[in-house]
Amino acid sequence: MFIQHIEHLVCTRCGGALTIDSSEKTHKIESGVLTCSLCGVGYPILRGIPRFVPNNHYTEAFGYQWLQHAKTQYDSFTGMPVSENRIRIETRWPETLPSTEKILEVGSGSGRFTEQLLKKSAFIASFDASVAVEANYASHGDNPNVLIVQADIYRLPFKDHYFDKLVCIGVLQHTPNPKLSMQSIVAKVRKGGHCVMDIYRRHPWYRQMWNTRFWARPFVKNMEPEKLYSLCSTYINFMWPIARIITRIPYPYGRAINQKMLIPELMTSGKYKNFPNELHKQWALLHLFDWLNPTYDQPQNRKTFNHWLEESGLEQIDIDSQYAGFDARGIKS
């Protein structure tokens, strides 16, 4: 972290200001301790990243996932504007924002969306509860416009009413209490600030029961990440040529068959059709592991999602369903 980033951080216990205890005298700190000026609690800085969570966290498997696929979903790696398009469609923000604005990025993973948000010129505070922050830091840690921290969504090291904008993509359904998670992050946004978030769609039971991944998850979700990843890799390699043939079956039948066979739907999605074969396979492996590894997977219906947004203090709410579930935009009241 850069030493000037300390102004954006507070103690997760009492909200007190933090000071840096470090042997390094440079403007960029790679190791040291952040100490609360009020209660005295200390938070380590390890490999340039302030750490506000314990090592044994429910997001451990996600950390493993994103360290394995640190660049897989980066547009700069694929040469395809997949992440750029998603940020543009979900946020509807201008290409460039005032440099004085502050964005809170929730659940950054390896940093695929951090890469796109940095193009907007605003300051970004990006956090994830898992060690995936190390992949993000490796890509963006030298940029003084981004602060990357490892933090719990329920105990954030940021002031309330502090950020101008909030973006939370692909996160809420994987937290212990999605409603409380939403309230926790929205509390960090100032009045009039713009909030963008999404959540997986909850389908009726008679549709969900035919989705094979929901039957498979109970058997594998407590498996060690390394073992599950190896299993997923073996499965994708074996099924890939078969799935490629099935993909030729007209929509929606080919897609439906592949999903029942635990081949992610991106196999038949038009926006991935130009991916080279090996890259396409890596995305399928990543998605399969992402399907099966979460400790929590709690999709919601539109009515419930809208109600939570209102209870979190948002107005002018706009919800659509562009991606895997419901995408929402709102203004902090």
C-alpha cells in the first residue's frame, strides 16, 4: 500500500484512525502494522496488503480459485472486452469520472473489474475477504489510484458515508447473510452516492431441481480446494470434446444438455464464441469450480432483492437481468 492510503482506513473495531508502524521509510509500504490510535489494536501489512481478516475464512476456496486463475478473466489477457462490457452495462457510469471521486469495489477476486474501474480515473478502494487480493495486488499494487485490502464484508475498515460510488458484482449470494452484506456495504456510501450490485436469480424449485450442479454441490462443497480443483480439471478435460459437439445442437437444447452434464453455460454463449479453444476451456474450468466450491450460494428472487435494496437506504432503484441474475442500480438516500 502507499503511505497516503492510510487516510482511507479506520479500525474495524472502534472506527478509530490508524497509524503505520513500519521499518520501511518509503512512500510504499510492503510490511508493517497498522495500529488504531484509540483502542490500540494492530492490523498487519503483509506483502503490501493491509489484512483485516483471519486466515481461516469461509472464502478460502475463492482465494485458491483466483490465485490459479489470476489473469484468466482479464480483458488485457484475453484480448476480448468481456469485463469492460460488463462494467459498462451494469454500472452505466461515464467512461471517465472526476479524479476526486472514491469508488468502493466489493469482492474484487483477482482484479478483473479493478482493471476496468481504474480506467475511469477515480480512486478505488478494493477489498476481498480471500487471499485473491494477492493476485489483484500483483496486477495493480503499483498504481497509487487503488488501495487493495483483505477485509470481511461485515467489518469493513472504511468510514460510513465515505464513498461516492459502490460496485459489487458476483458477491452477495456467496456471503453468509446477503441482506446484511448489502446493508454493510451501502452504509459506506455517502448520501446521493451511486450503488451498483447484483445477485444470482433464484429459480422456482421445479426448474432448479433439474440443474445438476445443485445436486452435485452437497457432495463436494466441503472438499479441499486443491482436490476439488483437480477433480474439476480432470472432468473438463474429459468432457470437453463431447461438450463441443453438443454445442452444435441449436439453442436452447445444446446449452441445456451441457448444463445437465456440468459444463458451464458459457460454452454456448455468443460472447465467448471467438475465444481460442484452450482459453475457452480455462473459462469453463473456472466456472465449474466456481459453481461447486462456495460455502454459501444463496440466489434470490427479484421481489426480495428489491426489498433489500430499499431497506438498505437506496432509492431510484433500477433492476434488470443482463447476466447470471439481477443487476441493480440505486442512489443512497
